[in-house]
Amino acid sequence: MKRYDLITPEGTRDLLFEECLARRTVQKRLTELFRHFGYSEVVTPCMEFYDVFLGTSRTFRQESLYKLTDSKNRLITLRPDNTIPIARLAATRLKESDLPLRLYYDQAVFTNNALLKGKSDEVVQTGIELIGGENTRRADYEALCTAVEALACFGKDFRLEIGHIGYFKELVRKLNIDARTEEEIRVLINAKNYPALNDLLDGIADNEVTATLKKLPGLFGGEDVFDKAARLCSDDNIKSILHELKVVYNRLSSLGYKDKIIVDLGIVRQTDYYTGIVFKGYLTGIGDSVLKGGRYDKLLSEFGRECPAVGFGVNCDAVATYLCKIGEAPKPETPDCIVFGEKGYVVESMAFAQKLVREGQTVENSLFTTLADTKEYAAAKGIHKIYVLGEEEYTIEL
């Protein structure tokens, strides 16, 4: 029988030394940023009832979920998304809390990507959710500006792409198609698969709406995108959506972000709870987005609390890979010294090591029997000082 005790499951991997330090660095920078903007941390279970992810706008493909059952044979799933559990939390345990709620999280999500080779099934995300508030436009600006600051934590080579999910939703609403066909269109636009998208839309209709959807993946760039999109479809709702997005784009540009902001009307997130502004963040040299977010005004109502919200999450693993790639990941520390206890002074040497640690030094306790072996080990690891404890205490500099 084939054994799997020496490997990790597909879509997962062990992290070693520098990779761990890089991920911790990403998490630390982001959580400190969010705290300084007034956000408080919440933690949700990595296991949730399947029903939490089964709703009008929160349905996930069953094959993409890791599922198990509890002791009462109820269906449980590993958390595939962080926003939905926090929406549940805000609508239940935090229902009586004053608004707005500024919450941040730092936890993993789990998705079965068996058909997508190279994709991680376990990803650590750090992000924010801004829930409530009288002025949703102000909240959008806060989320977008915080997203820019989050990307800027890792250098100047980044961009933020902004769109509006209403543009896509308004178009497909006019087609009178079923949910499955809408999802097919969404996937093809997201993948910028023009040939398959054209074939699918040709089979539905030949009109202004399908012509616009065919061009949607290419509505990407600067301010000129708004004029191109307006000419494609003359609907009043579409014009209103484009005007709203243009105002946001111009305001962000006026804050000095113009060279970092790109308009992308082809952002059609697969999570269906988004209702307004949507955005993605990229770091130069990383093909996939490392930040995703948007406005979701109806999600909390599915848990019994009417409340607008906006937020985003950062893929800490992808950013950590970026730091390693550009050589900015922290290196494992070389200990300041090693403590060797001669025969009969082993416990004393450990007590001395503890004293040095309390003073702020990085210390190793020698596990070797002889001083000669300890010296050889210290030289190999680049440790330049040995404390020797015995009948006499002395220091050796290497």
C-alpha cells in the first residue's frame, strides 16, 4: 500500500527558516498598520458549519471546500473565506456594538484547488473589514487608502486596480440567463479568455450587452477607460456606476496615487457578495494579485443584520515569496554566543544561558560533551563567543 507519511498533501508545503521569517514580517507589518488605523483583531474558527457559506451571495462550489462532519454528523467545512465568518460574527456576537466596527484578522483560508496546479490550498491572509458607518463613500476611501498603505509596506513597486462589480452585474442582469451561465461568463472574463467568452456570448445573443461583455476584459488602463465603457453601453444605470467609479479614481489620483491606480472593469470576483467598488493589489514580479477587496452591502443582512461594509485581504504567503525573491526577507539570526558546561556543571550552564537570554542576547546551550566539539560547532555556525562554566568561568573568543 502506498504511504504518504513523508510528503505533504497537494496544495500545501512546509515552510523553513527564511520563509517563516518572511511570512512573520509580512504579518507584523500589516497588523501594526491596521492597529494604527484603529482596527481591532478578531479570530474566527478555522472550522465553520457548511451553512455559513451557503446563502444568496455566499455559495461556494462544493468541490472547492474541505468538508468533514462533527460528532453529531453535521457538515463542517474548513474556512474558505475570511469575510463571511466575520460578517457572521458582526451580525451575532457584535450585534449590539456601536458602528462603525473596524476589525482586522490574521488567519488562514483553505480551498481545494486540485485542478489548479501550483495553487496553494492553505493561504494565510491578513486584512480588514470596515462595517457600518453613515457615509459609504468615506468608508470606500478609507479602505482604498489603507490598501495602498498596505502595499507600500513592501516597497514602491506596486499597483492597485479598481473597478465596480455593478458594471458586470448590470450587464448580465439584462441577459436573463441562469446562474450557471453567469458564472461561466464570470470565469472567462476573469481569465481574459477572449475566444471562449466570444463563443459563449454568441450563443446567447447578438446585442449591445453581449458586445460590451466581449470587450470587458480589455477595459483596463487609465482615465480613458471611462469614456470607452460609456460608449459601449448607453444604459443610465451603467452611466451612474461609471460616474461613481470615476469620482473615486479622481479623488485617489488627487492624493498622489495616480501613478499607482489603474481602472479595471474586468474585475469580476468569483465571490458573489460584492456590490460596489472592487479592487486588487499587485507587487511587481508577482503574477497574481496579492490583495483583494471590495464593498459588500448585503452580506450581513443574510445573517440578520442590515449593514453596509467594505474590506480587503492580503495574501501573506505571496508577499513573503516576493520578499524572498527581492532579497528583503530577514535572515535567521546567528546566536551571540554559546554556553558550554563542563562535567558536573550542565544545569549551571543552562541557568547562565537563561540569564543571558533575559538580558536580551540570543544564546545556544552546548549539547556537546567536550569543549573541542563545542568550538568546532561554534566555528561552523559563525558563533564567535563561548562561555565556559566549570570550576572556573571564562570566555573564549573565536
